Amino acid sequence: MESPNRRLIRPPLAQVIKEANSVRAPRSTSGPVKPIKAKQTPPDTTNAENFYYVKQMQSKTPMVIVLLDGEELHGTIEWYDKLCLKVNREDGPNLLVYKSYIKYLHKA
């Protein structure tokens, strides 16, 4: 036995929107509604590291760089980039040191 043709009965879209708006809670009359602001994400970098390197480079401050294995390098920072530092030394050749191998550094 075949089922008879069934028609889907839908109300007009304008009527659906009108009913949806009437269902919403009434707004309070205490004042204007402020839009909700999305929280801004913090910046990726604070540039503090860059500021420190530039300051030490400009004043040619003697630095001590301690590597992960405990070895100490003495010299001045000539330049830096995202991954490494170039260190000028008096007692040996100039070095290019990867930042990932630096434990910490301080003024001599």
C-alpha cells in the first residue's frame, strides 16, 4: 500500500521572524545596552628582549654568556636576530651562538 502524497506545510518566513521577535524578553529601560566586546589576545612578544640586546650593543657592554653545558663566553654582542647572537671576543675568535643553547647571560 502506497502512502498518499504528503505536503510539508510551512508558514511564511516573515511570520516566523515576527513570532521569534515577539518571544524575546523585553529590554530593560534602565539605559542603553552596551555591546559585548571580545577580549583582546595578548601580544606575542613584549620586545623586552630586543630592547635589552639593543641597549647592550649600543653601549658595547662586556657580557658573560653561560651556555647549557656550563661553558662561559666573554665578549660584547655585535648583532642579534631571531635565532642567534654574534659575540665579539678579545681572547678568541668571534662566535655565532644559537639562542637555544644559551642558559642565561649577564653583564661582566
